[in-house]
Amino acid sequence: MSVRMKDIAKRCHVSIKTVSNVINHLPNVGEETRQAVLEAIRELNYVPNLQARSLVMKQPGAKSQLGYRIGCIFPAGLSKYENSYFTMIFKGIEEELCAREQQLSFIASITELEENPLKMNWLLSTEQTDAVISFVGPDHRDFSKIAALPLVLIGKRKDYESVSIDKFGGIADLVEHLCGLGHRRFGYIGELRDDRFRAFRLELEQRGIPLDPECVFDSPFGFASGKETAGKLLKLSNLPTALCCASDYTAIGAMHTLLEAGIRIPQDISVTGYDNLPESALVYPPLTTVDINKEGIGRIAVRALLERIRHPSQERSCHTLQTRMVIRTSTGKAKK
């Protein structure tokens, strides 16, 4: 039996009118009551009867018959317009859906959906969406709602249909390039739980190159964190000759701090990124990095999802895209 508005009201010990005011974002509701109603909407998975509502409003319902309706959920705290890495993946998703005459039902961050559980419940209902491409995985509290629909995850997940990149291969190419330039003292900035760091550490071990723990910094992705963390790097008495960063934005932030401190790149220290964003070719010196087929991630995700919809019982698989090195002038021979 479907959950009704009066069930939400009963759960929260408020009137149906109060629930309606919360749903319609009216201001005459106390914040504590508003949060209680939103939590009840989330827990009971309430979805409004839009078909009945459309009759009252004399408007057609939202459901469409023009192909499968595909939703896309991207990570917390991210705007889809501010990060070119995700923008290029979204471009691949949109173009592939258009080419296959399917629909993009929505693109939303998990933060946006968490803050509006009614919107989450509606967007993830079968009335609105047929399947989902998600950057958000099983560690999120609302993942069960996402996984109730046919699903493809961005990022390697062995228990789900997923699309990922060969992080180990990309890092192996970077380390080989830097070792070929004579580098033996390395630094690293990035999330240490990420496969990039595991690959980095493994590559150095296999080459018999020690990794000084002082030169390893557990840092979130992004320009600001790269800039800040490079300040900690500068406090070391013996700088590494090569600094590997887990993303281009992180590397560009680090380069800002290093250059402002009078450290020459690559004469004093070589710096590498990961992603090959458009910005990596525009900074000075241009950034050596690993190219990821970002639009390809989106395209393959769409193809895999359509197969999942049409053949729901087929074995799940992880589709892995290869990377390639892009060598620019932020790397050079190791300082003697």
C-alpha cells in the first residue's frame, strides 16, 4: 500500500496541512517540524500522487513514453558546471542518450537529493525514471533507493555493473616517465585510500625506490587542497624531486604554491597530475598528466545501462577504460 500524506502527518504528529506546507516549501513551518517531516518522507519513501495532482492542476502528468528515462546522480558538494572532469562525462552521457534516442530524466547531486527527500523519492520512482547512472556507491545511506532501479556505477564495483578507468596503468606510465628522467625521491598528494596511491606505492616498491612517509600527504582532490598541502611540503628540509598529484586540479593548486615560493618547475621539482583536463594545458608550465577518456566513460555507461535494462539477469561486469600519458613541460630531469 502506498504511503499517503496523512501517514506522514500521523508519523510526525502534525496536520496534513503542515505536511503540505513543507512539501510546497512554504515559510510558516518551524525548522524542527520541517526537518521531522522531511525525515519521515525519506524513511517512509513517500511519493506524491502526481496523476491526481495533475487532474487538480489541469496539467498532464510527468511520465513520458519517448524512450527510456535515465537519471544521473553525481557526488556530494559538487556543481555539475564547476568541474570540467564531470562536465565532460555528462557530455558523453547526454550525447550517447541522444544518439540512441533515449531521454535524460535528470542530473542531480546526492547533496541536492538528500536535502529534498521528496524530490529524491520522486526522481527515483519508476513513475519518473527507468534507470540510473550513479557516481554514488553502496557506502551512502540512500543507496538502496538508487539500486532499486537498473543501475550502472561510475567507479570500479565488483558487485555492480560499473565503468572505471585503469588507474594502475596510468600511474605505472607516470612513474616510468619520471624514473626515466632520473627521479628517485618522490612526493605524493591525494587521497591515500584511492587506487592511484596504491598503484603509486606498488610501482615504487617494484622498482626498489623508497617512499619517504614525510613526502606523502593524505589530501582531498581539488585546487584548494593542493595549494594548501604544497605549503606543508615546503616545510620539509629535503624536498622530493618529483611530486605526483592525484588529480590535475590538485597539481595546479600545488604548482601555485610552489611557484609563489620561488620553486622552479621542473628545474627544482617535477609535478604531474591525473585526468588531462583542459586547464592542464593552459597553466604554466603546462602539466604532464594522464589522459582519461572522460566522454567515453559517459558513453560506455549509457550503453551498459541500456543492456542492463534489456537483459536484467545477465552477469554484472566492470568496463575498464585504458589511459595514456600526456607529457608536457612540468616534468624534466631530476635535479642533481
